[in-house]
Amino acid sequence: MNEAKYELVCAGCGRRLPPSAQRCPDCHDALLRTDYAQRSFEPLEREDVFRFLPWLPLETPVDTPIAPAVYRSEKLADRLGLAQLWIGFNGYAPEVGARNATGTFKDFEALPTLLRLRERGISTAVLASVGNSARAFAHAAVSIGFPITIVVPESVLDRLWLPIPPTDDVRLIVLAGCNDYASAIRVAAELSRETNLPNEGGARNVARRDGMGTVMLEHARVTGALPQHYVQAVSSGTGGISAWEASMRLIADGRFGEELPKLHLAQNAPFNPIHDAWTHGREIRPEENIDGQLRSIDRIAADVLANRNPPFDLPGGVRNALEATDGRTYAVSNEEIAASQRLFEETEGIPIGPESGAALASLRQALEAKTIASRDSILLNITGNGDALLKRDFMLHAIEPWQTISPGEAEGDALRRWVDAAILSPASES
């Protein structure tokens, strides 16, 4: 790794740290962000996500079809009465240049993350997911031969597939009878502690955030400008943080104005902790009324947006991103999501997933509330369209569970016994 390519900067105190740092010693909870030596925006002559290698925290790219796709909408824009609607289509739709192998923009996070880990001498990792990240990291792991352990709730098993045959590089641990991302995060963290498997870091992972930020970079490459508004549905809100961070880099270049795009972040009611916290000026307390939160998660169409413990109040987190951009949040219903999915397919001719329907539904709410004007420039991030078109073009292969554990086994002594039996024993390798 070229240590001179970037430093890490604490979002809390501004302390500068080496690329190997995990946390700031003075602001333990603060996010670290990358500060690249190259200040000017100079995409490379490549067709994939690594055209933005100067602003990705790794040295050596690989060939991949994965790349952000941004195009100007005509039919949807006309239906909504918009003059400058740009769509970031970041799933799988070759018709508009989108070739993400797992149908979501999580592919932009996974491949840079695993390549960065490898360059730093790390040969395996563990992470948690509610489906989309699991697919993306599994695909990246199989593609480059990087062993990874993924913890998921049982409720997402039906969406765990790959367009290539899975290999032993992917170990899928399933939490039986569970629908909770927070539980998967907790178990992944416990596994990391008990086995010394490195945890890939989640929202703290700068490769994840800078990978997602390539959507904003692609908009700048295609249009030569920053949008006035950025619209996305969020779970942790990390996509919003990533758009904010990428926008700051573009403004520092000097050719993209001084105005940050306003963030418009959508969640699926009745489970909308970020929206509630931002709207009412309160903290998110994932430990309160857990049963009620889980019942709400069961009622939402876009369950990939369910995260009980997003990085909201920590320095550099979602609240700071919304404050810096004069942002807005939205709670959209299942009915609004379904109607927006139909509208997108009718106008743009491509099916989209519920999370993308939530983003479009929030844009429609913003237009009705006049927080976005019809002449404003807008980047709508369609973060996924699932398997509809991938099934047309590929055979999809299920990722089979490697181990299943009940949530009750994933605590204290019970977890340690399970780890000894299931992961650390030689028999588990067979």
C-alpha cells in the first residue's frame, strides 16, 4: 500500500491518522474519513468502478463489469414534471449500462473492501448483512478468492444467491428464526472477538463509504456538476454519508461550485428510526422496545432498510450529514413504495426493488411538499432491482448455509462453546 496516497482524518477532532488506523484514540466513536493526496477529480480511462481509483483507498484494481450508471431521465421526469432528473441506476440493467452482478449498489462497497483488506495483509473477514451486502460480499469473495464469513438473519435466506457458483470462500452463518439486522451485527462482532477474525467494519469502513460515493462521482463525470438534491432510501444511512463525503471532495477540487447537494433520505414506515430521530431531534435507542421494533420490521416491504442501530449521532454520522446539507428525511408507506415501483417500470421500462421504490416515493413526497422544485437538478439513486433481470441473463445459484445458530446460542459462554465446536474445530473444515 502506498501510504502517501491518503491519510485518515477523524470527523470529531480532525486528527490525522495513518491508513491502518481503525479509530481515533481521542474520539473513539467518531468516523474516520479518507483525505486523498490527489485533490483534483481525474477519472481514469476505465469502464468499471475503478475509473475512480484515485479516490478509492486501495492501489491495485481488478477487471470487473461493476460500475455506477447515471443517465438523464426523460419519461419519468416528464411524468413528475421535472426538468433535470438524473437516475443513478445501480443494480443490473444492461439496457442503461448497469451491470452490478448482485443487482444492488452494494457491489461498490464489497469489492473495494476486500481488495483493501488483502493489500493490508488481511486474508479473511466477518460481516453482518440483511441480504444485499451478503450477496455483494459473497460475489466479491468468490471472484477474487477471499475467504469471508457472513452472518445473516434467517428471514433473508431466499434472497441469498449469486450469478456464479458459490465456493468454499463463503461461509454463511444463519440466525434461526431471526429478522433483525442488529442481532446479525452483534453476532458478527462477537464472532470477531471470539475467533480473531477481522470484522470488515460496516459504516466505519472507508472502502465501503468511498465505494458508495462513486455514484456521486459518476454524476460529476457525466454532467460536469453536482446535483442540487440527492435522493436515496437508507438503512444505516451510510449511503447518505458517502454522498456527502464525495461531494465535499468534488467541491474541494474547485470546479464543482460551493453548494453541497441536499440529502433526501427515505425509510419505510412504520420502521423509520432515522426519520423519527431527525424529525423530532432525538437520539436513536435500539435497546428500547425491541419487540415493538421487530414487529415494525415485519410490516415493511423494504426490509433491507431495517437497521435498529444506524450510525446517526456519532461524529461524521448521519445527523452531521443532514445538518451539513440542509437535508430532509421521509417515511414512506408500503403502498407508496408499490405505486412508485409500478411508476418506474411504466416510465423507465425497468423493474426496481422495494428499497428503490422507497427512494422514488420520497422524491414524490418532496415534490408535493415543495422541498424540491421542478427546475432543480436531482440525482435519484436507484440502489437495486433485485433478481428480475439477472434471472433473464444468468442462472442464479443459492448460497447454502454453512452453519445455523439460534440467537440464544450467540451470547457469552454459549457462543464460545458454539465457536469451539463449529468454527475452530478441524471437523468444521470438512
